Amino acid sequence: MTKLQHEEPRILGPLPGPRSARWLKRDERVSSPSYTRMYPLVVKRARGAMIEDMDGNRFLDFTAGIAVTNVGHSHPQVVAAIRRQAGRLIHMSGTDFYYASQIKLAERLAAIAPGPEPKRVFFTNSGAESNEAALKLARRHTGRNRVISFLGAFHGRTYGAMSLSGSKPIQRWGFSPLVPDIHHARYGDLESVRSLLNTVCPPDELAAIFVEPIQGEGGYIVPPQDFLAGLRGICNEHGALLVFDEVQCGMGRTGRMFAADHWGIAADIVCLAKGLANGLPLGAIIAPVSVMDWPPGSHASTFGGNPVACAASLATIALLEREYLANARERGEQLKNGLQALADRDPFIREVRGLGLMIGVEVQDPDGRVHPGLRDRVIQLAFHRGFLLLPCGPSTIRFCPPLCLTTRQVEIGLDRFTEAMALAEEETHNVGRHLNDLAQRV
């Protein structure tokens, strides 16, 4: 097998190829229809920021498995850590027993988490589980029941996390009743929060405010400069906890270990997952000792803090600190500048926003309205040119590549994206002309 070290995408024929098409047919027979596959990519292997499908087509990946493989697919140092740990111990539930990799990772996370007070860590398997754990801890610690979250937020699909979310109707449709006493304010709007406290959410019943320092699924939204500090002040005023969901924006994604570091604000509980173990299922919540005060048996997880996942996480954090945080800032600036240069001359791009390698490009129609159809077409055209992207929000294309991205790969990504945008816009113009012709004939 040849090494997957190339930077250039390579498409050998129509997509999907014959081998991939056979796998797609098998998948269709047995997989849940709830999965949201954007395009027919069947992955065979991946390395760094490159992916190869079952037919030998090669793609430049600007998705990182939905912002998960932050130090790159199959990074050799992470792989080596996984192999070493798997040869010693694969499982011994950390809620009932002790093992070194979980203790070492808890020590590391407690050391790097913002805030002066000593921390404790609870391990989960996913971002949804982390938010569920944070919701339980917040209610138990404060003895209060109400929670404020935000429109556009995404915290996961289990019941507590889904109830906190305010992203898309399909994520709630058919699943009521949800967890009660969760109120939603407008993201980035402190007056919207205060309005809830003055109307339907009594402040002395408020347990916590849950917020993404940068909204992910909601559209890669960067809040106003005073927003997180304002939330910190509101929580301090009313004795509530501030919970940062750093599942997507944390672990180096924005060029800082935690996205909230850009504003210098410390939360009472931090929720992590995704990039924490670079592809292995691992999440965590981190809180000061004074907050994580629940007794034995009040919360647990059989697989959370799995020894192999913890070993992968320790290797990932070391790589981030040594190399990839700086690279995320440098390549993020290069990518954002290139996208902004395109936006300056392309009326179909409404806005380029983000920090580090968490960048969103929002597209619009000629009348300035959000245009999800154009967004989705751009992503499809990019795929057929060997460039992987994902959507978020009503009409935003998200750029969340592995943080090992090279200068050349940014250039290639910008070229492929520019080409896909031009083709999609030309299709839009042709449809518009066709409709005008029909209207005139009528």
C-alpha cells in the first residue's frame, strides 16, 4: 500500500466510484435513516489532512471528522500511544477502579483549564454526555432547577443536551416532552438574557447558563467582545454557574487550547469532547473542586475515561502544545485572509468569520438573503473536486480542517473553494435566466 502523504487531491473518475457505490448499497440496507451524510464518501484510510476512498480517490479534508482529528488523521505519535496502551490495558472502568492513563489525563486537564482554583475532572464518551453531566452537576451543586441556553446552540442529541440546544427543528421534532425549565436567549445578546431573568426565569432559581464561546452548529458565530464577560457577571450576580461548551471550539481549534482563552474568561464548568482524543470517543467536564462536589454514585460512566482513549488524549495535548496551536493560528490567518479576499469581490459571500481554524463562510443570494441551496451546491461541487467541506447554520460553510494543515494545503483549499463557488454561482445565474425567460413567455 502506498503512503498517503500527498497534498494534492486526485479524482480518478465519476463519484462515487464502483467500490464505494457497492458499500453505499450495503449501508442503505442496514443503517439508520437519521444519519446526515452530505455526499457519497466511503473512507478507506486517512493521514494528516488527506483522505482516500475505496476507489483510490484522494481528498483534501477540511472537516477533520467534524472538528475531531485536530492533530491530523492517524497522527503517528497518537497511533503509537494507542498501540502501547492497547498492549497493556484496554478497559477497566474508571468509575470503579484506578489506572494511570486516566489519572495522568485528569491531572493534565486540571492543570491547563482556565481559572485559579484547583480542578476536578469527570470523563464521558461524547459531547452530549459532557453536557448531560454538566447539567446534572449544575442542578445538584446549586440546588436550583432553571437553566438558560441560546438560540442557535447545539449541545448534543440526548434529552438534556437536546433540550439545551436551539439549532434546528428536526433535532426536536417528535421527541417531546423535553427536559423542563430550560430557557433560550439570543446568542450574543446580553439584554435577551436579562429579559428572561426579568420575566420567565426567576434569578434565584437559575442554576446555570450554558454557552458555546463560539457557536458551532449554529453557524460558526463569534460573539461580541463583551458577551462572555457579561455572562460571567450575570452568573456572579445571581449565584449561578457559567458552563462553557467547548466541545467543538476547544482543544486548539481556534489557536488557543480553549476558545474562551481569547476573552480571558473562566467558566465554572467546561465541557469537552471531539478533539480531546483525536478520534477516539472521549469527553470530559472540568470544574473547580468547590463545584464538583457530588457524592460517589451520583454520576458515572462505564467507558468514560477509557485507558486507550486517555492515552490518545495525552499524546494529542502534547502535540497541540508543542506544535499545532501555533500552526492553527498561522494557517487560520492565511485561510481567513484568502477567504476574505474572495468575499471582497464575490457578492454571493455575505461574511467570513471565525478564529484559528474554525472559520465560517456565509453565502447569500443576489438580494442578500441567506441561500442554503447555494451553500449545499458549493459543498457538493467541492467534493467532486477532491475537497471536503461541511455545512452549519442556515447558510454557512464551515472550514474546520486538521490543525496540521500546511501552507500549500491552504492554497489548494482556497483554489478548490473558489472554483466551486464560481460554478455554483454560474448555475444560479443560469436558473435565474431560465426562470426570467419562462416568465416573459407567459
